[in-house]
Amino acid sequence: MIELTTQALVLVSLLYGSPVTALAAGNDASIDARVQVEQSMPKPQTLESHVREYFKDTPILAEVARCESTFRHIVSDGSVLRGRANSKDIGVMQINEIYHAKTATKKGLDLENLDDNLAYAKYLYEKEGLRPWMSSSKCWKPSLAENGSLVAKAK
């Protein structure tokens, strides 16, 4: 059976080119769209600066992101980062979807989307302060002590 499948693939590739060549020849728009999406995604070295810029008015949230996800939103297989301790924690800000997905959806936000994840974190911070991220406070609290200019409201 494997031999027959291999022979069929060889025959098809001889007639039409490799599957990649056939895909490229037949669906340039799809490839262009995929390349465009990949190019627009923040690269690992720029994700930190993107998060820090987004939270320039509340830099403690950038420190929370550093502690919660080490400024990662996407993992190597292309999926959105999930928490190790709780797989319901999602994205760069590790927002728990059990508690927050419904509200995020009502606000038109998708927690798997980087900027929506950041926007929901800002909303959550304005509503609850740093309480949602207290489990990582040992990591980000020293930043408050070291830099009095970090805006923080803990409830």
C-alpha cells in the first residue's frame, strides 16, 4: 500500500510538479495572504517593545506580561500560549478564559488575538487592579519597589 501511494505521488509530481509548486502556481493569493500575516505578526525580539509601548501609561502591566509569559503570545507550533499551571490561562497576559472569555467576547475582544489580549488586560486592571495576576506577584512586585514611577493600583 505504501509503495502504491509513493508511486502515485511520484507520478503526480512528475506531471504537475511538487505539491508546493502546484500550490504556489494554483493559489498565489492564499500564499500572499499567509506571508502577509506572518510578516505582520510581532517577532519575538519586538513583542516586548510592543507590549511595553502598549502599556506605556501602566508599565506595571508590562512587568506582569514579563512574569506571566516572558513576552510570548505564540508558541513554536503556532498556537496561542497556554499556562503551564492552568491551561485556561491564555496569551501574553495569561488571562483565564473560564472567568473572562464571556466578558471579553461581549466587548468584542478575542483573547487569542495579541492586541485584544492586551486590551482586555488593561480593562481588567482598571476594574480589579493587579489582583488577577497575584499568583505571579513575587516576580513583578520587586519592579514596584525598584521603580517608584511604575503606575500601579492594587486592590
